[in-house]
Amino acid sequence: MFWCFGVLVLKEKLRLTQKLSLNFAGVGVSILTVAFGQLPLVAFGLALSWGTYSLIKKRLDAGSLETLSIEMVFALIPSAIYMFYLVSKNEAQYGSDLWFSLILMTSGLVTVIPLLMFNSAATSLPLTITGLLGYINPTIMFLVGFIVFHEPLTFSKIFGFIFIWTALILLGFDMYRSGRAVDQSKSQVI
């Protein structure tokens, strides 16, 4: 979804290694989808929503703190209404226990810090790169499932993830190589 928005809407150009990486990721996702036996509608919905969110962030051309502040104001309205509803029914948990209230207050940081990082990346990186980097999270979930929860590892999962990991390695190599080229050109200017 990200690369569709990046290439088709924002007219971003892909280098050869990025195209190759995208094809490997597509094959990996196709293998996992066929092995799953049905279209992963939740995954497509998440990809569409995060892709649209990133596209809007990219189009706004505003800083990550500013856009996140606007989002929080919009989220504050229904949250405040719900909070007042809970207080009126005497079902609110906030303020009933000091430690629980402190945990609730600090949980905002656990949410805001990753969102600020994502917003910063979404505005500064090409959308096609942001989308391909999104494969890191499923890889971490795969490893947690296999190592921590001892979930069964089928051949189709291994085969699909090999393609996705190859895509990530190619993308990392491309980002390293292109970043090095930018650094070298800066040093020649100075």
C-alpha cells in the first residue's frame, strides 16, 4: 500500500535495488497469503489505514510534533466525552488508586514517543521506504511467536519470510549505499 501511494500518488522514483526488494516482499506476502488460505482482510485494512495516514502526513508537510498535536486534539474530544460519561456513572478508574493513576499518566509516553518517531520518519523518508520498513514489525512478531511462544513453524512460513528478509536485506543495503553516496557528495562540497 505504501509503495502504491509513494509511486502512484507522490511520483517517487524507485532505484533498481528498491524495485527488486519490493518484488521479493511481494512474493513473500503472496506465499504467506496462499498458505493462510484466504485474503488477510485485517492485514489489508491495516496497510490501507497506515498507508493513508502516512500519505496524509507526507502531504501536510508539517513537523511531527505539530501533526501529532493536532491528532491528539481530535482524539481528546471523544476521549473526554467518554471520561465524563464514566465519571457520571461512577465507573472511572483514574484517581481511585495512586499507582494505577500514575501508570495511566505515564502510559501516554509509551504511545507518544513511538508515534513521534514514526511521524518523523513518515515526513522525512520516501513513502516507499517507509512501507518496506514496515516489514520489520511482522518479522519481530514472527520471532516472538517462534522463540517465546514456541508456535509451529511451517515450511510456507519459512519460505515466505525468507523472501521478506531478503527484501529487507536488499533495502538495507540500498539505504546504506545511497546514504553513503549522499555523505560522500557532502564531503566533496566542503
